[in-house]
Amino acid sequence: MSVVQQLHCAPRFNTLRPVDDAERGVYWCHMHADIGATPGRACFKPALVDEILYYQQALSDRLRVESQYGRNDSIAHVVLASDSDVFNLGGDLELFCRLIRAGDRNGLLGYARQCVRGVHAFHAGLGVGAHTIALVQGDALGGGFEAALSCHTIVAEEGVNMGLPEVLFDLFPGMGAYSFLCKRIAPHQAEKLMLEGNVYSSDELFKMGLVDVLVPKGEGVKAVDEVIRNNRRIPHARAAMHRVRSMSQPVTLEEMMSITEVWVDTALQLGEKSLRTMERLVRAQYRRNGELREARSGG
């Protein structure tokens, strides 16, 4: 019988809930573990980004050691999921507004680089050949969609909304969207998707080839298990395919870092109209969380 246990690294983790099923080589990483207990927004707050990076490095080190000692005979799977009713609403717009108004390029670039390191690690299989899966059971917007796209497999439930709406405030998604989209669709289609800023249903994105597995509401976890079972039947072929894909369609950390510098410099040019749009979205995120908390408590 497989022993599933919480990955005990507290107090390191407050916004992240890792669950470790080491016997099966499956490692779940649930974002927004703090949202249920305290008011907040299901976005990439700096604390969440830092905890994801810490988790990725700790798990990578552990898997590397186990591989050296011959304890791993199959491909590891890392699943990015959410404890909130949304997957992730993207970058921390509240932080963006503050840093842009202050003209703090170093602060904005530091945040962006941390985000890029996180999504690139998922793309690179944590540097140890792991297969990464995004389980999208709620909306994934902006950086949230970028995070899902960084994973090798996207499993989404029906009726979920995903998209890159940054153009609403005259910005573009600069933390991996273009690089990851171009691995799935043609570059001109990727550019069109980014500049139009439309939000699509998971059903539409499945037809476009941007979602790998589409299942009815409530069946996402079961679908993830099926993906893992299928990969475990062909571990060597799956691992080889990861290597082949990285050779033929490389997305390097250097490329992503260069793109995010363009994003930072563009963000610093935004005027008050764009910043007010961001602030309206922040207020909507806070209201949404408050309404959900009231509904859950029966208020």
C-alpha cells in the first residue's frame, strides 16, 4: 500500500500545501493553502513564489539523491494544483502598481525573475527528468495560465476559464507565455492570443491544442492518476521524449529572463489609466474572495 504523507517542511510552507506520495513517485504541490483561512487573492504573491521555488529545489535535490542510490526506477510526477476554487489569477497586481508608481525597476525585475525561475523549473522537470502536470480545476489567468503552460501536461476540468488578459492594462504576459505557447501552437497564433487578451473556456482551449486532457467537473484528480498510470507503463519512452523535446524545441532560462526584462521595462512605462485598471482588478479579486468566504460560512 502506498503511504501518502504531508511533506513536513513547516514553517517553510504557509501558502503552499505539498503532499508527498514517495512510493508512487507522485508529488502534489497545492497553491493557495492560506486562502481558506484568511482573506486574500489566489495570485502569485511573493510568498507563494518563494515557497514554490524552495519546494522545487528541495524536491529536486531529494530526487537526485534517490536516483544516485538507485531508489528511483520510474519517472517522477509533480502535480501543480490549487486549494482555492481558482487555479491562479496571475501576477500580484497590487505589488505591480506599487512598484511601478515608485519606479522601482529592481523590485519589479526581482519579482519577475523569481516567477520565471519557478515556471522554467516546471518546464525543465525540476532538472531531474520529472514529468510535470497542471491540474486546472478553476480559472487560470495571466501568470496562472503561464504556470499551467509551463507543465508537460495540462489536465483541465470542463467550464474552467483560461487566458492572458494583460493587454487590458496595455501590458503583455512576459513570464513564459510566448515561449510555452509556441511549443503548442504556431507563433502567429500565440501572438494573436496574447494581443487580443480573450479569456477562453477549457473546452475551447482543448480544441486549440492548449489543453491536453479535458474531463467533466470533479474528475480532474482521477484524470491526473490516469496520466501517471499511462506514463508509468512507458517510463523510458516518456523520459526520452522529454529529452528529445528539449533538444528540438528548447526554452532556455536565459531566453525567458531576457523576455521578462522587456516586460519590466514595458510595465514601467504604464500610465495612470493602466494602473487604475489593475487596481480595479485587485478590488474585484478581494471582493470575490470575501463573497466566497461568506458563502462557505453560511453568512
